[in-house]
Amino acid sequence: MTLLHLLLACTGAPACSHDADLPCVAILSPAEEATVCGAPLVVDTVVGGVVLVDPFPDGSTEVGEAGTAHLDVALNGQEEDDWMFSGERIVMNDIEDGYYQLRVELSGADHRPIEPYAGDLVYITVSAGVCE
């Protein structure tokens, strides 16, 4: 870990920005160990180094154009077909109450993580009690 990464981790600042040279993604919210609503679960990210595109361009399963990706989301390592997004704001409906590892990663059109790997994760609690 570089000194810059260590400083960013200590200050809580995201280690990713829109003008990053290499592909990166950082979860801005929810924060680590936050308790959030699951109807819907809203996740805000920042993505750099790639252009976000539709996860299913023309039904293609090809590798895709260089410099493009979509966001894949997993809860406790489980992914769903509709948990792929082409924007930095992720909205997932009907997430059951529980404690989760929320992982977001950049994937190509073939739905495999891009290289170099770019992902982020936080641990959260989903509770209907905090929903409006």
C-alpha cells in the first residue's frame, strides 16, 4: 500500500476520482457499518478511468470496447442478474433486513471484472426500521 493510499484510508477520503488514470470505483455511501433502508437500498459511488456503459449492449457477451465498463453489485458474495448498473447511483429494491458485505466492482461487457481489478466494499446493516 502506498503512502497516498494509506493517507486516504485514514482520512476516509475516496481513493478514486473521476479524473483517475486507472480504472477505479469507490463507495461514497452508505458508509462502513451504516444502518440503511432496503426499500430501496441506495448506493452512491464514484468511478474513474472508464466510461460507464449499458451492461447488456445489444445482448452482446463480447469483451466490449476498451475503456468501458459497468458496475456489478454483490451482497454477501451473491450477485443477481439485475444488479448491474451503468450509472454511479445504484438503486436496489426489496433488500431483506440483515447484515451484508456490499461489494461494487467494474466489469466488462463479458461480465467479468476488468483488469486491473477495480472494486470496493463496505459492511452494512439493512433494517426496515430506518425507512421513511
